[in-house]
Amino acid sequence: MITSPSSLRRSERSRRAILEAALELCTEKGYGRVTIEAIAARAGVSKKTIYRWWPAKSAVILEAFTDALVGTTPFVDTGDIAADLRENLMGAVRLLSTPPFGPAYAGILSEVHHDDALAETVRAKLVDPRFEEAVARLRRAQAQGQIPADADLPLAVEMLYAPVYCRHVLRKPVPDEETVAALVTQVLRALGARAPEGVRVPEGVGIPEGVGCPQTTGPR
């Protein structure tokens, strides 16, 4: 059966209305009190429409969060890996600090420990694709000579992003730009990274914000 363009437009409008309704309700009621019935009523659709696309409210909210994260944290390539990582990390920090996205994601994470299907969906739809994009961005920097060829890129991604999400899960204070800059600097320094040609490395507070630091001695 061929789906008409008008049907596709109606489906997309309904999808967007459902995602927006889910996020609005998260803000108003908190993740735990959001129900499929409430989402359907707010979006002006039937529960059957929602269940046609998502198995549970967690899947609806996960898709809304994923759409927002992908849209606000692109992995750009300006030629300066340190600047690009700082911008990407700060985009994630800003999103996680903005209701309803931060509380919604925390609510999803609270369910993955007793819902294996949801845990697999979070990995497949959000974590793994974003992880691969981050590795790919580091690999481009590697090809440009900014990161040594023998650097462990998957480990570097975990070192970069784990502190941000750990703070969120534990409800610790949100990292500011200086903290994110220090994090990027330390990870790239551990990799033996170099600043791109023509980029001046400014001095920050205590730790330089660029990547052009002398390589540390000792085992890597």
C-alpha cells in the first residue's frame, strides 16, 4: 500500500504533538505521574495511535529526548577538536539543565534497571549512535594529526562524557564552561593531542583551555 503525502504529514503532525505533550506533562507533573492516557488527551489523539508507534510512555519520552539531544548537540568539525568537544559537551549540559529534558531523561534512566527492553532501546536508539558519532569525530581529528594514531578513541569518549552524565544522574551541580574546558583539556592531554596548526592555545584558570600542552611523561 502506498501512503499518500497528506497521510505522512498527518502522521508527522501527530507524532510531534505526542512528543510535545509528553514533555509538557513531564514539566507539569513529573516523569512518574505521566501516563499514556494523559499524553493522548493532551495531544488530541487516541491511545491506540500512541501504542501503534511506541510500546510505553518511556519510549515516547525517550524519543522526545533523543530528538532534542541530536538537534542541539551536533558533532561539528571546525578543524579544532578541543573547541568542537567543548561546544558539544556544553550543548549536552544545557539540555540536561533545561526542564523537561533533564528530568525526563532521569526518569527514563530510573526505569532501565528493571526494564530490560527499555534498557536495550536506550542503548540502540540513543547511547550507541551518539557514542559512534563521538568516536567518528575523534577519528577525523586523528586523521588531521591532532590526536595520535594509537589513541584509544572509545575510551576517550567515555572519559569525556561520563562525568557530565554522572553529575546529572547523581544530581550534582551542573558543570560550567570552565569545568567542561578543563575536562576536555585533561582528556586530550592524556591522549597526547596537539592543537591544530594556526590555533593559538589560550591560558585558562589553572589549566590551559587548548590542546597544545606538553606531553606528559610516564606510561600511557
